[in-house]
Amino acid sequence: MRRPALLSAALLPLLLGAPAEAACDLTGIRLEERIAEKSELRESANKQTVRDLRTLRDAAIVLDAYKYGAECERLVEIVKALAANPEKAIEQGGDTDEEKAESVEETREPKAPAEPAKAR
């Protein structure tokens, strides 16, 4: 399982049980319900779009956890808009260049700290 998914899975119960004064309406996204309602999003050809929507939702959860309420709300609105209009989301979806995708995936992998150069 990927690190962002683990992080969001760990934060989600904490956020759902958060006090009413929480700045960001994470429960209002209802992304899984929206995916279930839209046949376009359930098609196998659009799996990447669904993954992107879930990643954006998870990012909103993290922003809220770090007390970036305004940014979280903005991201919630973006996710809602994309999920409400799947044709547009699919149409303007991510780049399909495989080399670029591999490069982006590589940047997601944690890196070990560089070894300091030894003095002579």
C-alpha cells in the first residue's frame, strides 16, 4: 500500500471525529458515493481518473490535519466539481506519457539521505 493511502487511512478516523469547528467539510465530498453514481467513473478505462480524485481527496484530508483550512476547502471544491462532471475530468485528465509517469512515480519513492563525502 502506498504511503499517502496509509497516511490518509490513519488520519480519516481522527478527522471524522473532529469537533464541529473543523474548517474543512471533508464529509461533504462524498466521493465514493459520487463514483458509484457515475457510470463513466466505474469504467475500467477511467481508473486513473478515479485514483486521481481519491488522491486529491486524501490531500484535502492531510491539509485539514495540518490546519490549512482554506486550502482544504478549495481542494474539496475541486474534487466535487471534477466528480460532478466526469466527462470533463476524464477529458482534461493527466498526461499519458509513460516516461513522464515513471519519472513522477520515482519522485514519490522515499530517498535515503546522501552519504557525506569523506575528508582526505
